Amino acid sequence: MMQDWFPQAKLGIFLHWGIYAVNGIPESWSFFNGEISYDDYMKQCAGFSAENYDPQEWAALFKRAGAQYAVLTTKHHDGVALWDTQQNDLSVVKQTPAARDLIAPYVEALRQHDLKVGFYYSHLDWSQPDYAPISANQRTKATLTQSTFEQWENGPNNPIWQRFLKFHRGQLEELCTQFGPIDLLWFDGDWTPGDEWWEMSELREQLHAWQPNAILNSRMRGHGDYQTPEQGIPISQPEGVWEFCVTVNDSWGYQKQDHNHKSVRQLVRMFCEVIGMGGNLLLDIGPKADGSILPEHIERLEGLGAWIKKHEEAVYPTGAGLPHGHFYGASTLSADQRTLYLFVFDRPWDEIAVKGIRNSIKRVSVVGSGTDLSYRKIGGAAWMDIPGVLWIAVPENELDTNATVIKIELDGALDLYSGSGHAIESN
């Protein structure tokens, strides 16, 4: 069920960390898509050391970034668990030089830094023998389809599949009962097989019996709490509560050849666009096999955090701002709807324009410096309830390198005109 903290969280950190960081190849998908054999993929277990894993440093970095929560891949589609699961032997505890549980220290560090705790967990498991009627080293994009599962007599009632569900529920019970309160369960891999196989309605009830306050993401076959678009930023605002997950570079996990890191300015702009539509940004980084975080990612997170700290009032607590067409940029609105924050991404030639505000303006200023700005309304027909355009002068010396935030204080709750216009018959 949705909790009050989540819609106001604004920023979370996503961590894809697993044995795939050893060779720096795509997590799980590299063998599923035929880029490497399953056996060679699993050989990476021998190189996963986690020797420089310092969750306290991780959590301190996330806090500096302005994040309110983090989500760690406890198990990806490859089936390798980051905790000492008792459901099988495929874990970093039993199969890698790390030889220890990596989840409990992560949870402890987040709590000590007042960050909400999130677990990613893949429903499907391409290594678990009972997951599909073909062996793990045969499970590829070409061979593992819905029709593959239909080879089983009685479909989802087949004893083998029911044994997999017992394994699946067993791992989730471990995650939900061994690490204290969990704030967010971030699921993935619900696409194969179909709805009737997963028994998601019953799973939702069971998860809330274990963790009554946990939020569930959308990848629950319609039984989650919020939407999770990824990589392609929404153009129009999704309905309800939502979160946009995206990578700092082009890869979810660590890939040594991927140097296409988004700049701090690009991340700030993306962040503003997301919160301007009422969503959260879940920003992903991929730690190396030793547990260290790339210097480029640290620099990006700290840069984003510095911008958020300077403009915090425009971020927390706010809601979605102006609809498209009123201002050519993103915006947020204060909780009492009496203050509007405009995010100016580019250098204005002269003034910036805001359309549709019927309210009288009490003050316009720059967030961060507090400098008052001159403004004027041009046009409109107030007697017909059609407002003019608000023009605001933004001096060059007030511009922020990443995004300038303009604060508009109104004489009441925002009263916005969004009509298509009409003829004025009385002047």
C-alpha cells in the first residue's frame, strides 16, 4: 500500500550489483541474449570479491546526493542471491570469494543515514531448475517463451512449477523477515510466464503480512502500488504515483567500456522534469565487483546533490507544477499551492514567459540567492477572466550553471486558466 513518504521522496538510488560486474557484461541478459554461454557467465562467481564494499560510504554518498531511499538488486534474473538464502546454494555467500551476506550491512547503513530501504528482486530465475521445463544452459531469448511453459501438463498447476513458487516465496520470506522493516519491494521479471502462473494477488497479501508498510512497485501483474517507466523519460504525466528509473550512463550494472555518463546538468534537467510531473527519479549506478563506485558516478551524484541542496524548497515538499503549454520548462508547486517554482534550463535572451496565471503576484525571486526579480503582465482581458502573460526578467548574473529556479509567490492558491480562448465581446 502507498505510504506518505514515497510521493515526496523525489530521488532514490538504484544499484545493480552482482557477479556480472566481474567481466563488466550485461546483467543476466548477456547469456539470455546469447552474448556469452550460461556456463561462462556463471564462472564470474570466482571473481566477485566485494573486498572494497563499504555500505556506510555508499549511504553517505546517497545522502549527499539528496536521495531519500535506495534500491539494491538482492537477486537479478541470473538467480545469484546477495544474501545467504537457504532455498538453494546459488548465493555470493556460498559461491564467491565475497563469502558473506551483503544485504544486512546495506540495510544497517541506510537506516543509520535515515534513508528508506528498498530491495529489488526478480520474480523469474533463469538458473533455478524448476523455473522452466528446459535446463538453465538452454534458457535463451529464442527458447524461453510462453509456449515453452505450456509443455508442462496442467500448466501452472504442474507440481514442478508449484515447487518453483515455493522456492520463490521462500526467498521472499527470507528477505522480508531477516532484515527488519523494509520500505520498498521493487520487483522485476514478471513477464514470463503469464498472469495465472504467478498468483500475484495471494503474493501481495503474503508480502504485506510479512512487511505491512512495504510499498510494491508495478511489476506485480497489476497488483503493485505505482508505475515504473524506465530509460525513456515520460513526455506526458503518468497517472497516479510513479517513478522513473534511469541509468547514469547507458548500463544498469558496471560495464568498463561504457563511458557515456550523463552530465550533472543533464541529470538535473531530468530530475526537474520528473518532479515537475509529480514523479520520483530512481537513478541507477553499477558498483564494480569489489564494491567500489566509479569516480564519475560519485561526481555526478554529488553534483546533483549540491544543486538539490541549494534549491531544496523547490523540491521538498512540492507537487507537480504547471501543465504543458503554460511554461517552456519544468515547474513544481508548493504543498499549499501558493508558490510556484520554475526551472529555467537555458540562458534566456531577455525575459521568460508564464501563461495562464490569474492570481495577483506578490513577489518573484531567485531560489538560492533570494534576489528579487522584476516582472510584468502583458495582454489578457481580466474582466473576461482571461489572464495576460507574466514576463519575468532574469539577469545573467543570477543564472545557475545547471538550472536556475524562479520562485513566484501568489496571493492565494494557484488559479490557472487553461482554456482555448474566445472572442471578447465587451471592452
